[in-house]
Amino acid sequence: MNLNVITLGRCEYDKALKIQYDILGKRQNGDIEDTLILVEHPPVITMGRRAVPSNVIVSKEFLKDKGIQVIKTNRGGDVTYHGPGQIVGYTIVNLKENRLGIKEFVAKLEGIFIGLLKEQFDIKAKHDLTNTGVWVADKKITAIGLAVKRGVTMHGFALNVNTNLDHFQYIIPCGIQDKGVTSIQKIVGQSVNLNGMSKLVENYFLKTFDQ
């Protein structure tokens, strides 16, 4: 895979989404190669195509007071949270050119974080047969939600590194009531350098899709 990597740093969700659509159009037209956008968002709750409004369990006024936006989006899945200390990756990938189906693509994304967490932090993470994403025991550490437009993926993944997990209490993440969320910081007991983690994610992404 020939891959462009764009690192946005801290960027508002709306602004990053406009960039994502611009890159998506260029990829659909064959003007650029597959692209991975890495970004960290200010606090925001996003509602996927299958989002149930009641899965946001606090009022809009409460969220506004906390400085948390709520935005509807066209990715798959239900409701999720993005915020500081989380690495979000938007994957603009042509499935046909890479000879991938969407299920295989998702499995490869999950595999990136299962390998990274094991090799870099000795954290045993896993797939879940029922729920998309990467899990440590019954807690999600990486959320995955995608859309496919004219054969090209958009949206992607969110890895909890130093994320404020308290903010997940304002929602039922992905509509799953009987499971929780966790982060690398929570598991290892200390903050992790986010820039270093972004580089690791980029390297593991390349390694996984170059196989």
C-alpha cells in the first residue's frame, strides 16, 4: 500500500470532517493514494447512522456547560466520544485496489491495535465476535466506525491513550450497556506520549497493510 499520512494535531471535528471529505473525493477520482489522517479532537460526541438518541444520557445543556459538542455523522455505528488524549485515525482507503472486503478491512484495523498493545505495552487485547472494535477483557480500548463511498472508506478508529474516561459516562458507548471503556493510561498507570503513540499507530498501520 502506498500511503499518505496527514497529521492534523488538535483539530475541531467539523474542520477535520471537511478535510476528510476533500481527501475522499481526491481518492475516489484517483488523484491521490490511500491516506491516513491522524488527529486529536476537542471533546465531542458523534452520532453514527444507527445512533439511538437516548444513548446520550445527559442533556444538551449539561454537555454545553462541559464544553462537549454533539454532532451527527454518516459513519456506521451508534454514539461515541472523542476527546483530548485519544488518537483518531481517518482511513481513506480504496478497498477494490487493495483487494479487501469491508469485513476484512475492519479485521485488519483491529489487528493493528491488538499487535501494538501486546508488543509495546504487554496489554492483551482481542477481537469480539459480537461487537466491533478492540477490547481488553470487557472494556473497549479502540472504537471502529466506517462508511464506504464509491468503494473508498472514510471515518475509521479511535484509540484511547490518555483519554478522560469520565466523559464516556455521559453516553452508552456504541449502544452497548454491559461493557465499559478503558485506555492505555488506565491500564499501565501513567500518561503516554501522544506524539510517540501516533507514530507507532502509523508504523503498525503500514506494517499491517503491506503484508
